[in-house]
Amino acid sequence: MTREIEATAPGSPATVAALGALRAAEIADSAVLWLSWRLRPRTMGLGGHA
């Protein structure tokens, strides 16, 4: 997606803003995935006992 955004108008303010928004979305996505991993039940899929 980054390449597609950069290909539209390299260096323009709109491109820079779009790339910033994309990076923010990637960071938020990573944070949500990490948080869901940390909060998951420890016995999930491990066959252990609570």
C-alpha cells in the first residue's frame, strides 16, 4: 500500500499525510494484536487446566 500511495504524487503534502495515516494505522493494528495476545486466556488452545 505504501508503494501505491507514493506512486500517486511523490513528495506532495497529501502523500506525506496519507503515509503518516498509514503508519499510524499500522501502529494501532500492532498494538491491538499485541494487547489481545497479552489478554488471551493462558489455557487457550494449550489443553491445560485453569
